[in-house]
Amino acid sequence: MNVVVIAGAEQGLGQAFDQIFAPHGGISSVIPKTGGTVYIKPNAVHFTPHTHTDPVVLEALLAYLRDHGYGRLAVMESCTGGNFTRLVFKVAGYDQICRRYGAEAVYLDEGPTVDVDLRDGTRARVSRRLYQAIVQRGANVYISLPKLKTHSMATVTLGVKNQQAFPVDADRMAQHSHGTLHRRLAALYALTRPDFCIVEGLTATAHGHFPAQSLLEECLVPMGLLLGGKDTLAVDVVAARVLGYSLDEVEHLRLCAEWGLGEGELDRIDVVGQPLERFSQRLPHTILGRFHPDVRWVVGRDKACVEGCRGNSECIQEMLYNDYNGQGGWTLVCGSGFEASDFDDLPGDILVMGPCACDEAAALLARRYPGRKIYQVPEHNDLMANTRYQARLMGVKPLELVPLNPAVSALTLLQARLRGLSARVPPVLG
């Protein structure tokens, strides 16, 4: 049977790693010393606290590997759309941790790319470094280090979803809607299956993957755990159960099991360490929905994908309103299946989100409100444009979103662009 360990961190992270690796023959059996590089992929989706893998755990894992004689270490990531990884590493402190332990920081949104065919029948561009080091990994070892989080669009975000970082920003947008997102996640996992997965669960994040910082009191659940095993799917099934979800409630995990990409049946997984019976709470995966009361939402009756145009718009607005005092007095339109009366008496300028709404409503709105600005974002998951236009409409400058000196942010962006940045970043002035 596949073994998944639920290790308490109260005795220290080093002992927790010992406990996780022990059923697999210890660290030397998991990572043979064959001259390859150990690549660690945290979840560094954004620099906002509690959205990314706790830096304490990343540092402890690098120290643990160093102490056990592994000298070739790398930490790789490509963050969410509308941001860039070099900046996330700087704000989160990952760059300093890498320097302390001699690990290479690998920014997968910089440098050359290659095209790959995926199991869901689509193609995507991925970093050439990723393709050579992980897809064709040889002696290299890949450790996935996600955070224990629910996700408003994917139910949970754990070891399998950690692969969503790998396509370039522009190639994540189309496959991020109802009926496509979960298949894309399973297909990316099939491409890059990790050798080992450790889920950082010191604190679990509920109410979606990106809670507003002013609302964290309602979103954080202390756990004091690490979960780990060789089969990432099995680890995810156990971690999902810790969060309160079964395999059938997480479509990308169910697909991975259906495709034979690991063990999906909980009763066929040997869970050691802390008993699963301890975890009886179900952590909500939907966002809190604290939106500006003076923003009018016009949501289509037929389609308004929580995995795409609607879910991303809700997440961004909740953050801009609650954390940055974003203003109201404008309108957001998404989905499809509108009636003419839906567009009566709309306030302010209008943001039309997603291909369905752009096709059905944008031209009509432009005719009906000729004096208004009508912003269109014709992709399911264009986080850059969505953030840019919502920030503009809410009176929030993009630089306000970065907790760094503006000169440092600008220099960091210049460094990334000189190295071939593929991520799309909102203009500094909005």
C-alpha cells in the first residue's frame, strides 16, 4: 500500500521530516545521491502571507537536505498571473533563504520556452529549464512542497494543483473555465509527476486560496502538520480528507485516479502518524464574498464560471475592497445568458469579463452607454487585465499592491525582463 505520513511539527520540523521519510527507507532512499539536483517546488502563487508555502518550512527542508549531504539544490516556481516570480521570492523571503543554503532560485517565468503536448489534448509552452530538468529529469529529483489550502475554483490546492505553475502565463488563461480547469491540472500532473510530496500544514488556509489579509481571522486554521509520501495523488487524497473533502469532491484528483496516475482510494492508503479521525472540520473552499456594496454585478444566467471569469473577478474584488479600500460606483459583467433589462441603469464605467460576456454584451453596452468606458477582458483567466482594470475602477494604484519600495520593485522587474520574463504584469500606473 501507499504510505502517507501525517507528522506533527510540535517536536520540530527536522523530526517531522524524519517521520515522513522513515517509512520510505529514509531520506537516502527517497533521494539517491546520484549527482543530480534536488528541485523543490513550493506553492509561491503570490507574496501575500498565507497564500504561499510557509518560508519556515522551505528553509527547514533546505537545511535538512544540506545536513544530509545534498549539495545541489534548487527552488523553482512560476507564480500566478498578474505578478512575477522574482518579486514573489523577494517579498516572501525565498530569495534570501535560497542564498543562505546555496540553493539556486529558478524563476520559471523567465527564459526560453518549449511546446509540450498534454494528456488533455492541448498544448502548452513551459520553461525550457523545466522541460530539461523535470520532464526529462534523469538523475534530478523533484519534491513538491505545496501549502494546505482550500481553493475557490479547484476545491483544494495541494500537490497535484502545484503543477499549474508550469505553463507560461498566457497559456493558463484559456484552460481555466468550467470543464477545462480540472482536466488541465490532471494533464500537467501527468507531465511532471513529483518524486515526493510534502504538504506544509502548519496553518491551513480556508475560504479559497487567496483570502484578503484583513479577513484572515476568518480564514486561518492552526494545524501544526506536515503530510508526505511518494505518491502525490495519495498525499493529496489524505490532505483533502484533512480539509474535509473526499476524492469525488475534487475533480482533478478524481481524474488523476481515473487516469491511473496514483492511488485515489483512501482505504488503500496506509495513513501513519496522526489519525485521520482527529480531523472532523470541513474548511470552506468558497471565498467569503465581502464585496463593495456599490459595485453592481451583472451575472449571466447560463454561464458564469467560478473557475474562470466570475471566480477570479470575485477574488480580486474582495482583495481590493477589503485590503486597499477600493471604491465602488461601477459595474462588472460576466457570464452569458442576459436579458435586456439586466443592463438597465448601470452605474459608472463597466468591466466586461470573459469571452462569453464580451461576445454577448460588450457591443450592446457600448451602444447603450456611449459616454462610459467599457473595459473588455476576453479571456477566462486573464488575471493581469482583470487586476489592472478592477484596480483602476476602484482607485487603487498597482504599486500599492506591492509591500516594497517602488524603486526596488522597478529594479526587480527590470532584472526579470532582462532575463526574458514571460509573465504579464499590470502597468505601474495602472
